[in-house]
Amino acid sequence: MKLIPRELQASIATQTPPKAVVIFGARQTGKTTLLQSIVSSSAAWFSGDVPSDLERLSLFSTGDVKTLLYQADTIVIDEAQRVPGIGLLLKRMVDLNKTLEHPVKIFATGSSSLDLAEGVKESAVGRLIKREMWPFSVTELAAAPESSWAKVLRDLEWHLVNGMLPEVCNEQQNAKLILKNYTEDILFKDIFALGGIRLHSKFIDLVRLLAFNVGSEVSFDGLANETGLNRNTVADYITLLEQCFIIKVCPSYAKNLANELKKGKKIYFCDNGIRNAIINNFDPLSTRQDKGALWENFFFMERVKYHSYRQDFGRIYFWRTSKKKSNELDFIEVVNGKMEAFECKTSPTAKAKPGPDFHQAYPDCPIRTIAPATFLQVWLESEEYRKAAV
């Protein structure tokens, strides 16, 4: 497959110094490939995975940092979260960059927000342009060379099982092996190292439990009881998984009704293929009992990508009442004070049934029922609604 342009490309390419651009995202989502397509061949590249580069980035004096900036018109630090003191280093680079007659472009990537985000928060606040990168979006696949929305819709069931990681999409015949290796080598080994995890087996039990409960409301207390971990450890592990772009937490929405659930959480995986590799199930969609959960997870992440790339500060929630016989909606999106609701169904004729309470409390909120067969139609309707609401 030819190189697929990414939605981030235009905004990243037009960023100007002296600030540094930091691209966060899971490994193998295309961060390095994106930068290779943007920066010149004369750029100076460093990697947090290469010991000699780590030594070269151990800069102690102002002169050392200046020498680094004078090396090229563009500096790239890949896997920057592995560089000790990366936050302070980026701060010093940007501060010195401001004094240069011709500031250089500074890019960094991080496959975990864990170490890098903490260092950035403490040392480089106000000096960074931070962006997130995800597996391919449906918009990117539709715009790819020799592709179209029609092709994306034809391949939709395959993506619901195998996901959207670039390598998986480019080597579909090897999808299962790629995803199994990814899960074993990156999901577990990398996170164990980053998080200093000692209870390996219980951590894996927690991840699998989350995978089997995609789309279901979960509580830290319940997860603790089922895994034998304590509640605080469960909370820490879920934060770690989210910081490493393996899962995404969806909170509950509550505003107008006294009986709206206020503290609930649902957890989705950032890629369907990774989720299915964790439970070791790559059966075709037509034979699966969890097809509804897979569709819900897929759609949720497409909306996360949509808002992330547009930087519209959109927030996504699920909605449920706390009554014994509760009413619910899969997702509510809030952008600039405007609400829009989505209900995911596998059948194109199924309808959302949130009950009268929701309609009375939020009479101006449109509800769109979305199924794989109606995906494109509802997606475009939502786009038109957003344009009209701005």
C-alpha cells in the first residue's frame, strides 16, 4: 500500500519555531513515518531507544544545548519519553531557540505520556505544541491512494476485528501475527518497564477483564474484587494503560437530572485489533457474540480521533439514569456547548430508546442511531450538524 497521508500532517508541517512540537501516541501508529514525510533529509535524528543517542542528549551546559541546536535546521527526538530529564531538556532547547536569529524546528515523539508528560508539566509548560496520533482513521483510509469511502465500508467488518494499526492495514495477510506480537512485546513488556509493575499476572488479568467488558460500565471496586488487586492499584493501572494509549476512559454525563449517573465509567480500547489480540479471538464478525461491543468500541474511537485531530475540544460521555430500570445512550458529545447523541446498533432498523426523561431534559439534542450499514450516512449527517452549530 502507498503511503497514506495523515490528518495531522498539515497542522504539524506548518508549525513554526521556536516552540517544540510533541506527538504522543502508541507505538507503531506512524509518528516516525509522519515526521519523515515532513522534515528535510538534513534533519538531526535522535532516539530514546539508542544508548549512544541518550548519551549525546545528556546535555549539562548551555553550550551543549546550543551545539545541539546548531547541528541542523530540524531536530527530532524519537521515543523521547525514554530520555532522562526530557522535560528540562526541551525547556532549555526552546528557551535557547528563542534567542537564535534563525530558530530551528524541534520535534519529539512519545509512545507513552507517562514520563514525558510529567517532565513536560514540571519543566516545559508553555513551550510545547502537543498533539496526539492514533491508528488510522476511517477518513484517512477513505482518502488513501486507490481507496474510497466505498472501499472503507466494504472492509468495515474486517477492521472491526483486526483494527486500524498502519502495519496491520498494510499487511492484512499477517494481521493476526502482527497483533499478537504487538500485544506481547509492546503492551505488556513496555508497560511493565514503564510502570514498574510487579504483579504481572494480576495486571494481565485486569487487562483481559477490561477487554471482555468493553462497552459495559465498570467500577474500580468491582475490578479489584475480580482481580485480587486493591482499588487504588486498579485505578493506577487504568491510568497507566490510558497514558500508554492502550485504553480510553469514557465518563458518564450528568447535568440536568437528579437521577443521572454521575460517577460511572466505561473503558474502550484504542484499537479493536489490540483488544481482540488480548482475548485471542480473531473470528469473523458474523460468528461473534461480541459484535455489538466491537462496533461500539470502533465507533467511539473514530469519534475520539475526529475531535483530537480537529482540536475542537469535544468531549465524549455515555449517559445513563441511576434508576433500577435505567435508560441509557451510548454516547453524548459536547462541543462548544452543543450536544449530540449517538446510539450504536448492529441492525440498521434498530432505534435508540433513552426514555422521556432525556428528551425532556435535553430537547435540542439530536440522537443518531448508527449501524455499520448506515455508518457513512450518519457520519456525514453529524458533520453537517457540527458545521451548522459553529
